[in-house]
Amino acid sequence: MRIALVDPFAGIAGDMFVGACLHAGATVRYLRNGLAKLDLTDYTVSARRVMRAGISAKKFRVRHKEGHHHRGLTTILKLIRRAKLPARVTERATTAFTVLGVAEAKIHGVSVDDVHFHEVGAVDAICDIVGAALCLEELAVVKLFSRALPLSSGSVVAAHGRMPIPAPATFELLKGLATYDSGLTGELVTPTGAALIAAWAEPGSPPPFVPRAIGYGAGDRDPDGYANVCRVTVGDADAKAPDGLCELSSEIDDATPQVLGHLLAQLLEGGALDASLQPVVMKKDRPGTRVVALARRIDVPRVERVLFLEGTTLGVRRVDVERTALPRRIVKVKTPWGSVRLKIGELGDEVVHVAPEYEDCRAVAREAGVPLREVIRAALLKWPR
């Protein structure tokens, strides 16, 4: 399971979070393509490398025409839902804005429907929140965790005048979250940054995980004495979790080809995600076959049982493995002889793999009395390049 750990040691804002995710491997292209689905105009987004107290970081910026766009929560949520973004992006962005709206409503003593977000409802904040959700989606993050948030002192000028730091809405969002006194002055945690953590972060500490990428997102200021960055670490949780994968293998030197073929079929029917036979040379120079099956940990007992019952082995090796799987979808196309499903593999917004379903093609070929390769070729020609 892919997780992300936020370390807001210098604070967090929406743009800092997005910058950290971009530094950790998310792409501006995927971000722009997603934001383009929103009914927003007259804005541009960019990311560039900057230095903050000797640390290389990404600075994410949204530029738009001057003037605030005051939008109510209902308007913003409709904007997000109409965009037809990935389901998890829509859910995360909707949750963050709802949490923010509830906090604003409580501070101003009005109903949520009457809240107008001022700066938070402006184009840059919508891009920050939706952009943050898009980054997590591209990085395949399932769960988010956060370390304690730093409290600071001073004041900030907002739409309603000068307010203490943390701003009232920010302080409301921090209820129930771990915080500590940083001893610093100036706004470290913005309402948008607090909303992301309040809406998305899981309670407690993250499970054991293997870090895969680390990103630093820069704030606007470059103060003396500390690096004004937010760190996001992306990694894979303990591979021994129930939803992890396991590779099972065994060498066999006393089974006929018929038994091996039947064993392979039974492994796939018994819960294996994939299975293969590999020729090997075993002890005493005997030719044999290595049987390999990939299974979810929860399915390991079933797959092992097949290996013992249908094979001739006395032992099975197990190795925890990791796998990166492309998101995939199925579309149906019509060939001259019948319909065939195509399996589409996508990397971000780019289609990188198109494959006709073998069983569909074989059934169509048998029914029509045409070569299998002709059906496969016809199905591929129906996919727009």
C-alpha cells in the first residue's frame, strides 16, 4: 500500500504541499491536465526549483488576474464534481473544502451554505486543493499521515482585517491534531494547509514503510535561520500486510507435461494472480521445471494447497514482493467478426499499453473460422492512436 508522510517542520500551505509532491515525482503535466477539467479561466500554474536555506525544493505557483473571486461552498463543490476528475481526487478535494467551510462557518457564526471563502475561494486556492489531490492520485497514495504541526505567533492581514496567528479558521481546523510551539513568528500553517491535513491525514503514526521518494515544497518566504519547506515522503507500507503480494515457487523433476499444464491452470483458478513454468537444471544434472505463482498474501494458503495437491513437490518457497501495476480499464470494440474487449493500461493521462483480450479473440476466431492473428489485428486497428 502506497502511503505519504507529511513533515511540516516549517509549516504547511497548499502550494507547499503541491510543490513537495511534484518534487517527489508527481508531474506538472498530469496536474495541468486535471486542472484543465475545472471550469476556471485566466490562470496558469508552474513549478520551478528554488533553494531554501541550502535545501533544493520545488516552488509551485498559480498566477491569475488580480481580484478575489468570492465563491460559496456549494459553488466550489459543483465546480469540482462537474469536472469528472478521478473519483478519489473528487472525494479528497470535496472533503477538504467541506472541512474548511465548516470551520469558516463556525468562526463567522453563519451556516455553511452562507460561507464565502474570500481568498480561499480564489482560483489559486482551488488549484492548490484540487492540485494536491491530483498529485496524490498520480503518486498512487492510498493513505496520508502527518507529523505534528508547528504553532507560531504574530498577526496576519486577511479579508476581515488583522488577525492573530494562527488565524481563527486555521486554529479551528487544528482541533484534534497534534501541534507544538515552534517559537517562530509569522504564519507557518495556512487555512488551506491545515484543511489538507485535517481532511486527509489518518490518525496516529504511519505503519512501517519503505521510503521511495522524498520531496520538498517551498514557501514564498526565504527567512534566515530555517528552511521554509514542507517535506513529503512517499513509500510503501509493510509488504507483509494482508494486501501485499507473495511469490511462491518450487522445483519439480518428476512430473509429466500433462501434469504441469494442469497444475498451471489450477494455480490460476485457485487464486494466483499469475503463474509460469520455467525450465531449470536441478541437482545431479537432472532437467526440471520451476513453478512460480504470484498471489496476494491473503490467498497464499489456497495457492500453496494447489501446489501440494496438484504438483509433486514436498516444499514451497515464499518471498514477499512488490509490484507496480498500471491503472487499467476495459473498452469494447467491434471487429468484422464480432466484439472484442481491449485492456487499456494508462500512465497518468497517457495510454501506454493496449491489448485485446485473448479469450475474446479466440472465441471470435473459432466462431468465424478466421485466423486468431487476424482478429487481434482487427481489434487493435479499432483503437485510435
